[in-house]
Amino acid sequence: MPIPKVLGIETEYGIVVAGAPDANPITTSSTLINAYLSSLADRVEWDFVDESPGVDARGFALEGGSGIELDTHLVNAVLTNGARLYVDHAHPEYSSPECISPSQALLYDKAGEEVVIRAMANAKRMLPSGQEIVVYKNNSDRKGNSYGCHENYLVDREVPFQKIVGELVPFFATRQIIIGAGKVGSEFPGKASSKVAFQLSQRADFFEEEVGLETTLKRPIINTRDEPHSDGQRFRRLHVILGDANLSETSTWLKLGLTAIVLAMIEDGFLQDLKIELADPVTSLREISWDPTLAGTVLLRDGRRLRALEIQQAYLEHALDHAEHYGMGYLGNDTDGPALLREWERVLAALEHDPMTLADSLDWVAKWQVVQGYQQRHGADKQDPRLAAIDLQYHDMRPEKSLFRRLPMRRILDDADVKAAVSNPPPDTRAYFRGTCLARFPGSIAAANWDSIIFDLGTDPLRRVPMMDPLRGTEGHVGELLRRVKSAAELVEALGS
Amino acid sequence: MAEREQVRKSSPNREEVTEEEVAPSAERSDQLKAELDDILDEIDEVLEDNAEEFVRNYVQKGGQ
């Protein structure tokens, strides 16, 4: 049986100051986040103690390797919805709380969008007139610089990492035909944009390895960072750096849901007869992205050539079979699983028949339809900067400027639920304990991170409450206690730590 | 009783839905084109004025 697929998304947003193109991005990101935090009553700092981004899932630790960013002293806060809001590298980043289902993780990703929208509005009031901080939910500046939207999935530690790699890579190389966010042109060195008018993915141009620890250079399709933020004897946190930041609710939900389904099948040993191994995954990833007709094929190790759609179809057929044998209880509720399978089937059938019928569902199709329509209306050629501007502005987070918001996209979420998720944590994971403690006792919390909270009770030494199981600390476990206690001291006493 | 009425009431609706689905695709495609035209009108209004400068000034360093 697969373990529950606790999951979440971290998004690095693009950031500029309109009216001040030379503004320092780190300062700007700090200003943006402080503008949000200053509108809240209290804030609590993030605690870095247990972080180890240099530990590799293949079983060795990296000493002083690049990409380790402990103790940055940059703006860094925990929100009452259990999320983390901070400056990472030179970007504002929102990491959603741990969620129990793909639809819940979608909800908290959208709550993150709402946070940055409020932050932009607050910052506007603080900046000189004529200047405005503008945030983009995309992954590239179109000049070869990329920034990530990382997914995280709880995986059973007993599954050998090599097995995860082997059975996941063909899925990862091909899932972009569904969940790519679309890009005008190419940033791959030596590949002229004139040769790639439009591609499926924002990120595919930037991947150079099949497996590795890096996230900023020589990016790998499978990232090996082994930092479980939980009991490392039982759990692995699969850190996925390949994906695009999506705006379409359908795209985000499918990205999380289908990946969780494939991981569950790997845990159950259900993909051993899949017999799909790409001869050159990194090249295939780019070839698939560069071909929005979806007609091209990629080479398999056994010499066959398959279309990305056929590879996705093979995964879907296994998933239907797996669901019949094992159910889909690992997705946290009764509804996500069957709905995801239906949507996976619908989308693959439509991609096979006529991708443009998915313009109301998928980011890359929606963007491509606008780009093509604009091109025809204005007789613009492929190099016209207005097409590149459409690509960027699709992701503009300002509601009045966002092109995405002008499209009649299918909705999954309710706006009222998104607004509530800006403040309230998901009830079904330890994020409930983190977020609720923060809301109730902000003055008594010295710091918090994914797997612990440090209480400052005034007289005693600081008290750390560990949360090593992402499924403990839920409303079911501690809701009654948290409602009953009158102080943090009483809470810590009752927890017996 | 109420249930039976419900069934009777819903069947003509169901036929209507079916008819819509098999409607000539030219009509559906005209409808989509009109929708896209409206979207493009809005995009013409909201797209950054100086596209070239906007795209040039969008630079992001130091991401993962």
C-alpha cells in the first residue's frame, strides 16, 4: 500500500520594479514581503537548524557544495496558514503548507498567489509614486535565467531511490504535454528562437542532467536533495524541480495529482512491466517541449520510438488498473482520485484529437491560442516583441494586468475558499499545529520550521516541540487541545515536552 | 411519485444536450472565434505599451 501522498508546492516568483529597472532584486523582494508582513499583527521567524539541502538521496553528503544557502539572514517568515514566505536567492518565495490531497495543495498554491497580490498592493503604497513592484508567476526571464516552482511529495523511504528514478523519468519527460506553462521562443544555447516559435514548457530549456543534486546549475530532471523535513527513517521528501509554475487550476491540480499517482504506483511495484526507458531523457525533454504539434517521437532504449502522448497513455492505463486493485485512498480524500483519472483521460483524448479544445483548461494551450490569435490579427512575425510581451504578461500577478485572468478558464476552486486559506491552515497535516499555534500564541513562539516549533515561554529555556510526522498535529489530534488551552505554557505542559 | 416526475422532466433536457453536442462543428468554431476576438480586444487594451522595452527590462538573476 502506498503511504499518504502529503504534498505541497514552493514557488519562486519573478520580480521587477516598474519605473526602476535597475532596482536590486534582493532588496525589492524583501520590501515586498515586509509589505505583506507589516499588514499582519505578528510575525515569527523561520528556524534553519534542521535544514540540510546538501544531503544527497543517493547516500552521500555534499561538503560545501554550491547551492547551500543556510542562514541567509534574509526576510523569512511563517504564516498562520502554515506556509513559509521568504526571500530565496533573489526572488520572493511562497512555500505552501503540507497538504493531504492534490486539490488541497492547489488551494494553498492559489492562496500564495493571493498573498503576493496583497503584498504588491501594500508595497505600492510604500514606494515613491510612479514606482510599483510587479511579481510574475513564471520560470524564465527569456534571457537564459530561470527560477523554480518546486513540488514536494512524501514517499516511502523503503523504496530504493534508483527505482524511483527509473520509473519516474519517462513520466517527467512527457508530463509537460499536459502541464507545461508554454513559452514563446527558446533559451537553449544554440537553438535560435526562430526555430522554436512556441514550446510547451518554461523550464525544459534549462535541464542538463538526468539525476543530480544541483538546483541552480546543471539542473537535473530528478533532484536528489535528501532533506526529509520529517522522520528520515520512514519518509523521503521527493523534491521535484522540473515543473513550470502554473496559473491554470486544472494544470496545477493535474501536475500534483498525476505525479502523486505515479509515485504511489512506484511504491506498490506496479510499474515494473511498463518497459519504457528513454534513450536520452534530457534530449527527449527538450524535443517534446519544442513540438507543440505533439506529433514527434522520442527514442527508447530498446530502439522503439514513441510519442509523448503514447507514453502518457501507458502511465494512465497502469493508473486505471492500479486504482481498481488498490483504491486511491493515498490521495487524502474520496474524490480527488477518481476525478483525476477522468480528467487525465479527457485531456489525453483531447490532446490526441485537437489540443486547441483545451484552451480553457491548460496553460500552454491557453497561451498558444492567444499568441496565434494575436499574430494573425496584427500580422506579427515570430520575432515580434509583442508576442514575447504576451508570454510574460500572461504571468503578471496584478489582477488588472494579468492576461491569464482575461481568459475564460475552467475553475476548480471557490474564491471564498482561497481567501480563507490565506489565513487558515489545512486541518489534516502538521501544518494545522504550526499555523494554529502561530495564530494563537505569536508572542510565545521564538521560531518555527517544517518539523518543529520553538516556544519562548519567558522564564524557562526555549522549548522545541518536534513534529517529525507530517500526519501528526492535525485538527483531529490537537484541535480540541488548542482550543482549550489558554497559554503557550499550558500547551507545552499538556504536550509533555 | 416526485421521482418519476423528475425523470420525465429531465429527459427532454437530456435530448437537448445531445443535440448541442452533435451540432455542426462550424457553428461551435464560429462561437470560439468570436470568444477569442473578444479576448484579443481586451489584450490589445491591457498589453504593455512598449513591448520591446518591457521585454528587455525583464531580467531575473539568481534563481533555482
